[in-house]
Amino acid sequence: MSTRFRLAKGDQVVVLTGAGVSAESGVATFRGTGGLWEGHSLEQVATPQGFAADPQLVWRFYSARRKARRTVEPNPGHRALVALEQAVGEDRFCLITQNVDGLHTAAGSRHVLEMHGALRRTRCSAANCPLEPFEEDLLHEDEVPMCPRCGSPLRPDIVWFGESVLHDAAIHKALLKCRLFIAAGTSGTVYPANQLGSRAKARGAATILVNLEPIDPPGVDPDSEFDEFHQGRSGEILPGLVDQLISNLGPKES
Ligand code: OAD
């Protein structure tokens, strides 16, 4: 399916990605068969309360994810988004991701906002500790690491349920002038990421959804925030969609 939308030079493009974009790299999505939450309760491994109750269990869960991350590579969906950024220009492009796997950066995307944190970072669990989040790829399967500054348990630098997302101000700024918004590989179940499409649309952006399954697509849900729905795998759909957007890139609008 081709897109009816055209980009002009200078247009601001915002892309939101979710776990589906990394699925073809072999990273498990959260929901659905074989999903990451299977076998774990979300409260146990993705809330501050779960961490307080059993930090070792939480570290075992994220250590397994760090280990799995070591063996995966970006796929054609990630690479298509690199090409789109290069075509429209880094200052006109913003890639907001809910993914914590770092695959967009590994592929070569530059303007990336990791709103749910990063698997490759660790931070102190104490709210007022001066320790800055730091990069590490260690597995903590059998011990809970402790903060060298304040002695509290260290935790993965991941945004859990009930916590504020990162880069809120930068996300807001990117949406202000957005002309085209593309969401890819996300179930649209998690706030506030699931509001970004309607926020972009409210500011006049054209909105496109690329997803394996329909999530309130146009035609099914008359109130959908998406103008266009491309159903399929992002690694197969995004390269064609991006090619089309790039080859039809029009002159700057006056
Ligand atoms: P989900 O697992 O909720 O949804 C993934 C979506 O991707 C589903 O709608 C699938 O149909 C779709 N999908 C699967 N494979 C695909 C493929 N190859 N191409 C395109 N689409 C595909 O993941 P998210 O929406 O990212 O938060 O979940 C949002 C947040 O929920 C996550 O960031 C995580 C979790 O709580 C935190 O960890 C803070």
C-alpha cells in the first residue's frame, strides 16, 4: 500500500516506535503470545513497588534482557528510519521510542528520545541521590548492586509503571511543528506514548500507523487519530514507505 502523504523540504517529522519494531530483530514484545510479561506479573518486574519487594527478581528479569540484547542486531525497519532522518535532516526529525534496547542508535539514528529509559543504563533507586545514571552491561543475576554514593540498591534505568517518562519537554517541542507523525510497532496501550498521535494530529500533522495488528485503525474506529494504516511487519513496510516519502520529497513550502 502506498501513502497519500507527501513531505516538503523543511517539514518536521516525528516517529514513535514500540516493541514491534524490534520484533524482527528477535526482541520479545510485551503483550501477546510469547510476550515478555508472560510468566511475570507486571507489578513484580515493572513497578517501583515490585522492585522494593524483590529487587533480586527484578534484576534477574532485566539481566536476562541485557543478555538477550547482546545477540540482536537492528533490522530493516530501524535502518529505514535512519534513511528518513538523513533525508529530512537531523534537526527536522525526532524519533521517540518506547524501546529500551538501544537498537535505533545502534542502527545509526541520531535524534532519538528514549522515553522509557535504556536497558544499558543503571541508576540509584533513591530519589535524592546525586549519582548520575551510568552505562553498564553487567548482569546482576545473583546480587543486587548497591549505590557507591548512598548505599541504596541500584536499579535499571527503566521507566516503570507509575513513573514519569523521560524527555517530556523535548517530546512536547518535537510535536509542536510536526507535519508528519508515524507510529510503528506499538499496541497503543501505554500512556502517555499512546497520546502522541492525537497530540500531533491536533497540531495539524498527518498521522500514519504501521503495525502488525490493527489498533483502532481508520475505517474500524471512526475516532482513530491515524489517517492511514499500513498493516504488516515494520521491517517490511517501513523501507517502502520511507522510500516513497523520500522520492516524493517536494520543494520547501513558502
Ligand atoms: P506491545 O508489546 O504492547 O505492542 C507491540 C505491538 O507491535 C503489537 O500491537 C503488535 O501487533 C505489534 N507488532 C509485533 N510485531 C511487529 C512487527 N514485526 N512489525 C510491526 N508491528 C509488530 O509493545 P509497546 O506498545 O511498545 O514500557 O508497549 C509499550 C510499553 O509497554 C513498553 O515500552 C513497556 C511496556 O510496559 C516499559 O517498559 C516502561
